[in-house]
Amino acid sequence: MELQDKVIKLVSEATKMDAANISLNTSFVDDLNLDSLDMVELMMKMEDEFGVEIPEDETENLKSIGDIVAYLKSKSH
Amino acid sequence: MIATYSDLKDKIILVTGAARGIGKSIALALSAQGAHVVFNYRGDESKAMSLKEELEKVGGKATGLKFDVTDYESMTKAIDEFTKSVGPISGLVNNAGVSKDTLLLRLKPDEISSIIDTNLKGAMMVTQALSRNFLKAENVSIVHMSSIVGLMGNPSQAAYAASKAGLIGFSKSVAKELASRNLRSNVICPGFIQTDMTDALNEKAKEEYSKSIPLGRFGTSEEVANLTCFLLSRASSYLTGEVIKIDGGLYI
């Protein structure tokens, strides 16, 4: 599975939002209505799933699915 | 008498300041319920070992972590190591505290700092250090050991009372912030409880104090431990952001 699809699947499971409605442009706050605590939990799930550490300061810059995918890609090299 | 809460069995609970007084009674009561008691200690390894043995003799597991509640770095390191190897901590008793009774006009800045750093900032830092872990745990319950003087004030205890009152605002904020994760945070305000601290009072003073208590006596640390077990257990599942006095009616 592509990284992008894995991220979408994880977000879909965490937010109960149909994966078909989630794309790279989906915003965590505007489209998925996540609050700051939801974001922390989601990032913790990402950390567990992808074995990376996402610092708190970084979380503020991750506003969409695309941002996360790009961030994870940058860490996997 | 100690009530038994079956859900406390194997629950991992950190109790700060468990070496003596109310903290020790709480640790013993939790051990008796079969909880896995985690306590912090500052220096003495042999004392920590004997506390561990004492707790395990009563029941449950016990683990000592070496950190001071005023030292954020060693605290986070010890907590992270523990939660990674054993599992998430789902109960916290912020009990570590110091007092230094002195008139306001003799109260020195470093004495204020020491009291606030341990009693208030320490509790805040331990809770903060555990917050990430709490998101992974279930049925988290936090109990902050405040004091009746945090509600009513007391001469010669201005800094102590301020630190204890501060815990109330902190607890209520935590209760609101993490309620959506089924985390509860409550405060206990003990009145006069028989401990080393009150044993130091002279007989006449004790008699005077007892007269002002409707139930006519000092409380025992076991009575405070009983309430703490209740708040940590799901028996109190709809109770959060609350402040409970346990003072024999002293402050009615």
C-alpha cells in the first residue's frame, strides 16, 4: 500500500470518516473538525504506525493529509 | 475499615511522596487492593527497596522510580522508561509536599519557591510528564492531595495554603481539558490528620485543635487513603473536577 493510502486509512479509522472522502487536500481542522487534543492523538497513532517521532512543534505545521504524507516521506529518507 | 475496589487490581498507579505519612498509607492501601504501585524516591536506594518489599508483602507489585518532583528531566526519563517497558500508568496521586510554617513577614523568597516548586509546580510537572501516557491509558484518574488550609487559609501557612489552593485550579483545568478522554481529576483536602507533621505538635495544641473539629478528633491517614482508593476506582466514575474535604467537619 502507498504511504498516502496508509495515512488515509489510519485517519479514516481514527475519525470514522469514510476513506473515500479523504484526500491529500483534506484539512484536519476545517474538514475533519479535529481539535488540538484529537491532533495529538492522531500524531501518536502516526508515530506508532510509521515508527517516527513527530515533535510537538512540528504538529502545528501539519494541517492537511498532504502535509503529513510529505512530512513522513521526508523522514523516511 | 478499607473498602475493596476490584478494578484497582493490577491498575498501575503512581503515588508521589509515598515514603511516609498520608502518601505511605495510600500506597499501602492501593497495594492491599492488588494495584501496581509506582512510587518515586529521591536518594536512598535501600529505603526505596524496603518500601517496595513492604508494599509487595501487602499485595500487588511495587516499583520505585528515582526522581525528584522538582526535576523535570529525571522525572520524564524515569516515567518514559517505565511506561515503555511495563505499560501505561492509569492512576496518579500527586501527594508529594513540603511545609514550612512561618509568619508572612519572615517568609523568604527561597522558602516560597521551595514550597511552590514541590507542592504545586511538582504536581503540575508530573501530570504534564504523564499526559501523553494518559492518552494511551484507560479510565485514568488523578487525585491531587491539597489541604483544608488551601480552602480556609491559615496563619503562618500563607505559601503552603497558596500552593494547595493552586492545585484546585490546576485539577479543575485538567478535568475539563481531558474529560473527553474519560480522564478524571479530583482534589482531596485533608484537615488535621495524624502524621509525623501533627505528632510534632504539643499536647495542648492538639487538644485545642480537636475542640474545633466537630467529630472531635484528628483523622487517620488510612481514612484519607480510603477516599483516595474510591476516587482512583471506577466506583467514582461520574466524579470529576471535584474538591472533597476530609476533615471531620472542621471547615463547615
